[in-house]
Amino acid sequence: MTQTQHETSTAPAAAQQALPMLHIKVKILRFDPEKDRKAHWETYAIDAQAGDRVLDVINEVKWYQDHSLTFRRSCMHGICGSDAMLINGRNRLACKTLVRDVAKDGGTITIEPIRGLKVEKDLLVDMEPFFDSYKAIMPYFINESPAPAAERIQSEEEAERMAQSSNCILCACCTTSCPIFWVNGSYLGPAAIVQAHRFIFDTRDEATEQRLNIMNQNTGVWRCRTAYNCTEACPRDIPITQLIEEVKRAVMYQQA
Amino acid sequence: MYKGREGQWAFLLHRLSGIAILAYLLIHVFSIGSFMFGERFYMAIHETYDWPGFRVGLVFITAGVVYHAFNGLRIIVMDFTGAGVAYQRQMWYGVMLITLISGLYAAWTLLPRLIGGY
């Protein structure tokens, strides 16, 4: 017993001593609307541990190298969805990406703002168009029938139907990885369709037809050309393309 | 360039092959229709097709049509079944294989023309 205690108490400290520091470069696409006419790359040298998050690395830059670096982050644990960035050519959450997964010792991490939305400053983009699309699908529970005394009951299967789309944290990783959205900002985008899926396949909700009609408009679900970038990018592992295809089928069978 | 995976390239190639097929069809209709203006005009246009770029283009248009057709089937399977989405990557490699084989077959069949012209 004492031996195990001894082992567990020293193990973390020993591991920490053994952890080597990685010397990496962080290349960030900077843009200051008050000074710059065009975005430009700036590179910072950083020492980081393999297990650090990319967000720690950016914080290091902001706190100790360049205070003017601007980006969003809030909970720092992959729940609030604030720090979506284009890291090494793919959309990811900076707080859910470990340094060891994107860079080796002596390597470079490139960080850009997510695409398709107007860059306000550095990594900070205007999220309003994204949330306008979210609002367009009526992201709230609609049921005009009087509420029962207890709960509105769902079976386990019925709850399972909307389990995956309920996982969305609205980080915009998917929508801003979509080639169609980059070219056509009026497309509602994968995130809004996933949110619509959550209510369309909610058996307690009564506005299914209205939502399917919104999905059937020319800014809706038919703009999806199944490039799968959204599914690859989702930090919550939602099978987004599969859900979009389910909504497409729901729209089609509704009209049949 | 965004580092998407197979799906992104499947989408991009589908667009490009679609545009190529449309361009080919327009040129085709125009050059056949040019017979309305007489044989000399028709032949003048058709002799320009002996240019090496057009000869090699024949192989690419064959591959383009085959890719667009089979990837179209892949998209239909994805749109109508959940399994299609689950196996889209494997299906795309299948499409690429068929495209490659038919491209090579076209190149082999057209070899005399590729080298020697008309």
C-alpha cells in the first residue's frame, strides 16, 4: 500500500522532469484594420510541451511576446466554441488541439482566422452572419399544445434520433470549412442545418414542416455538395454530412 | 489551400469535370453545326483540332466523362442511403480507379492519333 502511494506521488513529478520542451515556430496571419491594408504573416518562436494545447501557445505569444494579438477564447475546455481557428490548414478548436498533434520539435504551426467570415482583427472574425443563419432556422422548441403536468415523454430511440445534432456547440468550424459557404455566404451552412436537424427530428417539436420549408429554400440544404470538410472539422465528432443528408431526405419525402 | 480529405477533392474534381464536359459539348455542337456555312469552314475548324493540345484533351475528356458519371452515382448513393455516406471514401477510390483505367484505355486506343495526328 505504502509502495503504491509512493509510486503515484512521485510519478507525475518524474514525468514532468522527463518531458522535453519542443522548440516550435508559430506562424500567425495578422491583420490590424487600423494599420494594415492586407493581412500578413508573423512568426514567433515558442518553447512548448508536447501536451500543451495550441491555445496555450497562442496565450504565450499574447502574454509574453505581442500583446496586440487578438483572438477569442472563453472556457478553454472545448465547450463554449469560441476559439475555432484554421490550424495547419484545417479548422479546429485551439483549446482541443495538442501541440504534439500538429507540430514536431523544430516545426511550425500555422494559424489563420476561419474563412468565409469578415476578419475584424487578427484571428477575430465577425460571427454575426453565422448567428443570423442560426436564427433563420428557428432554433427554439415549438409546441403550442398545453404542457403536460410532468414531462413531454420521449422514448430512448426517439432521443437517440437527435442525440448527435444536440452535441453542437456553434463554434463555426464546420460552416467555415465549407467550400460552398466560402463562395456563397447566403448558404445557411452546416451548423445551421445541424441545429435544424436537432428540432426536425425532435418528436416533441411541432414546427417540423416550417423548418423543412426553410431547409428547402435555395439558401438551404440543397446547397450542400457533400465535400465532407464539415464532418472532418467538427471538434464534437458530429457526423455532419450524414445529418445533412437525413434532412435532405426528410425534405424530399415530405414533398412526395 | 484548405487541407480537406477525399470528399473535398471529389467535389472539386466533379465541378472541374462538369465544366470541362460542358465546354466540350459547346465546342462539339458549334463545330458540327459549322457545316451550315459550307465544307471549307467546317474543315478549317476541324483541322485546328489536330493541335497536340486537343489530341491529349481527348484522353482527358474521356476520363472527365467517366469520372463525372461514376462520381454522380456515388453522390446518388450518398443522398439516398446512410451506408453511402459511411463508405463515401472507399467509393471515391473506386471511382478514381475506374477513371484511371478508362483514361489509360482511351490513351491506348488513341495512341496512333496522339502521336501521328490524323
